[in-house]
Amino acid sequence: MVAVSPSLSDTRDALAAEWARRNPSTPEEIAAFYRESEALGADLDAWHQTPERAAWTQFIVNVAAANKVQSVLDVGAGVGHDLRAIQDAMPSMPFLKAVEPNAALRKRLGAVESIEDVYDKEYDLVLCIDVLEHVPDPDALLAQIMEHVKVGGLLIEATATHDQSTPLHLPQLEGWEATPTLQKNGFVPVETLGRLVVWQRHEVETMPTVLVVAHREVCVPTIECLFELVGAGWP
């Protein structure tokens, strides 16, 4: 008998059924779901076999090779497809690290459970692909992730918008995106592929500060210009 790989729709249905059965609502229950889920690995395997996700992996490999990165941290590494692809393309890569909360997947990867367990301070490349929309406090996790990117280093990030067909995308995070926080902390977008964004970290202290001196009042165009600068990541 020939084994047939499950389709993404089948694995997603199984994952959604497990989520509905457990019905996690508190941050602790959500964290426990990801640690213990039995359907998560099959769903991630199926997702990585889709043309879109395969293109993402190749894009990530190309970015790593073009920038000659020597260290990679994958936060939410899942089944480890991206790290394995980087390792295959760059066999002399000295340092790869994975963070994966799911116990079964973590054992397969030799990963650590949480980003608090990452003791090496900074990396040339940090991956955080479709992770932040699944956690109750994405800003807190993003703050920790940013600390592990070297100055001049890269962060590849993708955050999905809330999708009713995927209950694991927390509805309370609908509309949340990482861009404002990253720009505020000196990260500049340098390349994109769909939802995948490559950010480069710069020293925030070197960014200029604007001082506006007004004798009586500041006109509307001036204020609009200032907000444009804030939107571009200026302090």
C-alpha cells in the first residue's frame, strides 16, 4: 500500500478540532496547547509542502547566503524545514539554534522550549515566521526577539492577519502588526516576499532627533511632516 500524505485542509481540520476540544482561553492554556498538541507537526509538515511555503524557504535560504550569515536563530521553528534548508545550502554554517515550544517537535530538532532559554546574546539572522499572531502578548515576545538580532543583522518576520478558518490565529490580535514596534526600535525593511519581510537592525541612538521651535504656533503641515517622520521610525 502506498502511503498518501495528508492534505493541508485535512491537517488544518484536525488541528482546529484539537483546538476546539481543548478550547484554550488563558495565556497559560494557550501555551499548554502548543506544548502538547499532537496535530501541530502534521499540519506544519503539510504547510511546508505547499508551493507558497516552499518559496518562502528558498527566499530565506537566499537571504542567508547573500548576507553570508554565520549564526541563525529560528523562533517557533516548528518542524525545522527552514533551518535544514539553510544547513543544506550552507554546510559550513557554524551556529544554528531553534526555539520550539511543542515537546515532540522540540525533541526532533534538539531545540530549546522558549526564547528565555536562548543564552547566546545575538545572531546574524533571526527567523520568526507565523508565530506572533498565535501568542497572547506578541509585543512582549517581539521585544525579546529584537534583543537577539545583532546590530546590522537581519530579522525575517511574517505575521498573519486573523483568519476565522484558523482558530489558532487569536481574534483579539486582529489588526496587530509588528511594523510600528520594529521601526521604533531601529529596524528597517529591506526586502519582502508576500507577507515575509526582511528587517535590518540599526543603532537607534544614531537616528536623528528633530527639534521644532515655534514662536506662536505650529502649522498643520509641520505637524503632518512630524507624524510622517514618526511613521518612518524616527524617535
